[in-house]
Amino acid sequence: MREGLRILDADRHVVEPIDMWKEYLPPQYKEGAPYEKVIVPEESLEQRVARLGAKGLLPAIPTLMLDGKPAWNGVTERAMVEVAWGLAQRTGAYSPGVTPSHHLQAMEESGLDLAFLYPSFGLFLLRIDGMEPARATAFARAYNDWLRDFCRAAPERLRGVGALCLHEPQALPAEVERIASFGWKAVVVPPNPVGGRTLAHPDYEPFWSTCERLSIAVSLHEGTHARLPTAGADRFSTRFAHNASSHPLEQMLAILTLIEGGVLERHPRLRVGFFEAGCGWLPFWLWRLDNSYKFMAGEVAENVRMKPSEYFRRQCFIGVEPEEPGIADVIRHLGADNLLFGTDYPHADHGDDIVEHLIGLRSALPEEAMRKILWENPARYYGLSG
């Protein structure tokens, strides 16, 4: 609790230790487990600093590798240096971030009551287009087994979100059933196409039905540099551009996919969350979809039977960034019932002061809206009672 407000961190990240994959993968996949490798030019420290400046003094971040290739796509050396620099400024670095006790300590310091945990390396390893489907499913199961053990250290405060790969659609319902048997209330999938299939592809219909039946929320969370078709990846070569574009644009396209493809129409009790992309763009995007629907409703009548904004209000949630402009305007246009908050801890593109910025919104937002964003909405999204 912070200043009288209960806070649920709806989007927090574990940092999976690299050795856990060999431990949790089934025997036939252990030999092909991911590993880390430092990839830097052969040069002296003096030469490195001459090229990169003072930031070059920091140890290089290892690259996540799979089958002899980086598990991520298009990460430049300079981007790795900047990420290393950003992490060095954090009071909680990646290394201690892998332990439950460190998460709990950081949560205490920030006044967070409860957190739902998402992957870090899994945002890449489970999203490699062309990976053999059964292997991809095995990676997802291994991650979920590891996360289950991780959360056992403090199950009342650290809650797991099951990670799914979309390579093998027919295997998804069984894994959702298994995740539900853990007592978990949500799963995470990419907003991107996988194997040429969008989220509205008919092969995923049993998955959506299972999530709706079991009341499992589905979180859409982009992972910049994943080896999937990604908005902006065909135009830009820097992390600056990839990160800025892929998160909001993929979520915009995902909202449209779920509406235009009829997923939300066919599954009215399904809960869907759009994470780590801000919310300032949402009023415009829903207005544009509503406006297009006004003139083209007949074309999509089979799948879209009310205004797109009504689908969103009925069953969708979105994360806010405390420092983004216009949150009060979003509430004015759409209300506060669909907004929630996540720290993104311990990733380098959000600071340790993110909760302070959030509490600072009290000067601009009604107290009722603050309570909804910080606790009531995420509790409803994740199916919490009490």
C-alpha cells in the first residue's frame, strides 16, 4: 500500500536464469537449450572506449543465443551498450532481479501489494517464427513450470502469468487447462502474426473458447526484436525506432484483428489486455474504427455487430504509462474502468521512480479513477476476489 492506495502491479517481469532451460526442458530438447554469448569486436578496452565513449567501459551484455543465432532480431551493438548503461543506473539490476526475494524487497520499497509476472527472455524464445512447433510448445511448458516454482516463494504476492507460443494451435487448449490448474488467471501471447496466422485465424478458435470457458484473461504483450513479423521492422534498424513503433502499432493492429476477425463478437466473456504500449493513442484509434464502421458496417456484419469502441469497453483493458500525456483525456473519452498499471520492472526502459510518477497523477485524476487504475481494474482483469 502506498499513501492509502492498494497497488497491483499488472505487468512485472521475471528474468529467467539461463540455466533453467536445461533444467526444465524435456530430455529431447535439453541439448538445444538456449545459451548466452558475449559478441563484441576483437579490440582492446582503449579501442572500445574510443569507439563507444565512456559507456564502453561497462561489460558487454551477453547475447541470448539459440541454435547458433541470436534469439532476438536486429539489436545493434550500440543498442546493447545503451541498455547496459540504463541497467547500470538502476538500483535493481538484472542479476538480483532473478530471485523472488529481490522482487519482494523492491515491491516493499515501492509500496506494491501484489504483482503479476511476465517473461523477459521468453518474449524472444517463444516467438521465433519457423521454430518446430512441438519444440516451441516444450519451451513454453518449461517456462511455465519454472515460473510456477518461482512463485511458490510467495504465492500470495507473486502471481504467475502463463506464457504461450502460438506455433502449435492444437496444443494451446491443453496448456491453458494446465495453467488454470496452477490457479493462475491469465496467459500472455504476442500480438504479432505467427506462422502466417493472425490472432483471428480459425486455428486459434479452440484456444479462445478455452480461455473464455475457464475465465483466463489473455494479455497481449509485444517484445521488441522478437523474430516475428513486426510493425516497423522492415523500415528501421535501430532499437530507438523498433521499440517506439512496435509496441503501440502491434497493439493497434491486434485490437483491430480481434474486432474485425470476430473474436470479441464470438467470445463476449473473454477478457483481453493490451500491455506496455501506453494508452494515449486509444481514443483516436477507437474513434477511427468507429468511424470506419459507420460507413462499412455491412462489409463486416458477420463478425462486427456493434461499434468497435463498445467491444473494447465491454471486455478489454489497457496499461497506462504514468508519464505519458493525456491520461485524463483518455478517461474523459472512455472512462476509467478499462485502465490498469504495470511497472515493467526491472526492464531498462522504465525507471525506479515509476510508482512516484503514478502517485503524482493524484493531482490530475479523481481519487475514484486512481483506485480503479491501481487496484480495482487489474483485480477484475485477473479475476481476483476479495
